[in-house]
Amino acid sequence: MAHVPYKGDAQATTDMLADQIQMAFMTPVPAFSLVKEGRLRAIAVLLPQRSSLAPEVPTIAEAGMPGVSIMPWLGVLGPAQLPPAILARLARELNTVLARADIRDALGRQGFEVQPSTPGQLGAYMKDQLQLWKRVVREAQIPIE
């Protein structure tokens, strides 16, 4: 398999539909709409559990690759020197918004599972992810491009 680095899903999707590439790792919403139209075939999701957007698609472990899973995430970041009082208020207000059912539902339709946290929890998660992916890159001997 040859790695073809794309800057996003748009060009990868175009190339996949034009039969220029045979497979790609894609984000769920655009991919699943093309799967439902019969233009692409979903092989597996990289989540530890099946996606609510396409529960018929197996996880990568169910498809024969146990121990592989990627949990995508998003965080809200600000300037490094953000005053603590402003940081606390932004976090509090954001968590209030994320607790709303309409917001959770809208994000869920885009494939996101809302998990509010504190700035400290997000920072710790980001550090853990950095260490995890450094190890993966080192062990798999992936060249840095």
C-alpha cells in the first residue's frame, strides 16, 4: 500500500470516485453519505465501537484488526497567556452550551460524541495523545514528511 498524503477529504474523495485510489481513511459524515448513495463502500470504522451514523459498518477490530482504534477529538484552544479568570469563564460557558440537548444532537449528527471537560483535563489528554502518537511513529518507523 502506498501512502498518499491528502490535505483533506475533498481531494481524496474526488480521487476515490475517479478510481485514482482504491481506499482512504475519511471522516464519517461525507463518507457515509456516499456509502448510502452506493458510490463508496465502507470497510470499517476506526472507533472502539460502531458508529451511530452507520451501525451496520463493523469496527476495525471486528473487520480483523484487533488492537487498532483511533478516537478523533476536538478541543477549544486559546492563547497561551489567557488570564485564568477568562479561561475559567470560557470553559464554564462552553460546557453550559455543550450540555444543551439541541447542541449535542447537532454535533451527534456530525459524528461527534460530546464529552465536556476542564482545561486541565484537555491539556492532560493532549499530552497523552502526543506521547501515544510519538510512540506509534517511532515503533512503526514512519518517516516524518
